[in-house]
Amino acid sequence: MEWLHEQLNRMLGQIINIQQVSKQDAMEKACIFIDQFYNEAITLQDVADHVQITPTYFSSLFREKVGMTYIQYLTNKRIGKAKEMLIKGAKVMEVSEKVGYHSYRHFSEVFKRHTGNNPSEYKNIT
């Protein structure tokens, strides 16, 4: 009986370990997908479909494993890329479209909220 109990505990530990690895793999796959398609109109649903889990579970798991929400991650990625482009002298309207914001006004609002400066000011400061 004791041997059987030990064997069951060992197998249960392996199953839990496999689940943890697959969750981490799914989040790494999600981040790669977001990093690759950040400039397109990707939704949480699109990323959840890509990693083959439900959107609700994806949202919860992403926050747990990555430490921020899907939208925070996507926005940080887009603003980071926008900063790089602005530093290199790209036009603000061009940057807006290239990082996935099809509304210049929305891009400017999000950029200012994250950096404290509007894109034109940021471009001139750096």
C-alpha cells in the first residue's frame, strides 16, 4: 500500500510539472506572437486562439505568468517600438500606423499617458 501511495504521488508530481511547463510554453508562444504581430489589430481572442486556450483562461494565465495584462504588454511593446522610430527621426503619423494605431489621436493619447510627452515632444527631446 505504501509503495502504491509513493508511486501515485510521484506520478501526480510529474503531471503537475508537465502542466506548469506547458503553461509557461503557452505564454512564451503568446509573447512571441504578440511581438511578431504587435503592429496589427490583434485581439486577446486572436492570441488565445493561437495558443489554443480560452480567452478567459488566457487572460488570467497571462497576467499570472507575465506579470501584466495582455493590453499592458501589447501597449508597452507598441510604445517601445514607437520611441525607437521617433528617435530615428520617423514622422509621428507614420510611426502611429507602423506600431498598430490607426488613429493618430488615440496613439498620441496612449503615448502621452505612457511617456509623459506627446510623440512630437518626445521626438524633439531626444
